[in-house]
Amino acid sequence: MAASRLDRLVARRGAYTRSQARELIRAGRVSVNGKRTTSADTKADEDSDIIAVDGKALSSEKYVYIMLNKPQGVISATEDKKDKTVLDIIDKKYKVCRLFPVGRLDKDTEGLVLLTNDGAFAHNSLSPKKHVEKRYIAYVTGDVNEETIKLFGQGIELKDFTTKPSTLIIKERGPDYTTAEIVISEGKFHQIKRMFEAVGCKIIYLKRTAFGEIELDGSLKSGEYRPLKDSELEYVKRISQGE
Ligand code: URA
């Protein structure tokens, strides 16, 4: 018996937030094995109980969301003939879940990659209309200065498009390179590298540290991963629902 709180199961299976799930239960719209309940802390068996909202069973097939700290040299794809992919470095038990990476990091970029089988989440979080911000830390050679910050804030003209305004913060100036934080809400091919090239600079190291409200867990070493926590799943649900 895999017993779980009802509000948790309703939220997870029905793509509701926890508070929406509690509201549905309180309103008497949720039943467990045909019996209506209004108590959110009712325990239900994750594997065998039939949970329904308004008489319609919620699928027991769960979406899976994993946070991976992608190492350099691994590609953000589901399969590749030559290189190791993000799916090659996670446990084989996830094979049945048909996970895919949400967006792409370059082979030499490391950091936060979300893996999921939730197409709505992937679609919405990558949609330019949703403006989901992605944060990076970069080591940059060349002159990164106040003018660069201003240009990034205005949008950088690249060969094929002009970027949306982005935030550039200089963190540290070293003898060999500048450490900078960049926040962009798009994700075009090599975007950050191309933005720096356009202002005469070069990225020598790039790491993604946040995807929307989800921060890369600092305890994950390169190549390690973990399922998202409840607080992170609340954010995922909001995005999946198109908020
Ligand atoms: N911008 C890049 O140039 N590369 C990445 O991997 C991500 C953003």
C-alpha cells in the first residue's frame, strides 16, 4: 500500500495546485472508490484507489519531473548516435516514462536541465509568449562594461533576430575573465554565446542556474539529479495550466 494524502494525489494526478485540490475536496467534488470525501488528509492508496473529480476518474499515470545538473559533454536530446544524452545518464527505470529534456543546453554548457514527460509544461515554459526566465552564470573574456549591460537591457541585434531585453549583472572581475549573471526569457540556438560575441566578448564557461522559479539544487554535483519537490511542482502546475 502506497498511502498518500488525498489532496496530494488529486493535485499530482489532476495537474492541480495543492490549494486547488483542497478546494475541490472541500467542495465535495472528489471521491475515493466511489465514496465522496471532504477531508484533504484522507489517506488513499496511490496504486489501487480510484480517485475521481466530479465523477471522472483521474489517471493514475503520473507525470515525472526531474532536475538534472547536466555535465559538459552530454547533449540535451533523447538519443544520439555519437554522444551521451541526458537520458543516458539517468536511471534506466525512467525509460518507461518517455522523458525528454525541456529545451536545450549546448553540449559544453552545464547546469539545470528539466526532464519530463509533460508536454504541456514543456510547451508552455518554452513558449516565447510566457516569458519564462532562464538564469545563467558565465565566464566571459573581453571587455564587459556598463555599455554591455545597457546593450543587453535594450536587446542585442543578431544576424537573424533581435533579442528581447535581458539582464546582465557583473559579479566579479578576474585577471583572465569576468564572471557575469545573465537572465534571458528566450532560448534561441547559442543565444547567450551569440549575444556576447555581438558585443566583442567570448564565453569560456556557461552554466544554467535557474529555469523560471526552479533553482538548480546546489547539492547536486555535476551529473546528479533528483525529482522535483512539492514546492517546485506547484510552479510546474501553474505553467502547465498556462498561467
Ligand atoms: N545560450 C547559449 O549560448 N548556450 C546555451 O547552452 C544556453 C544558452
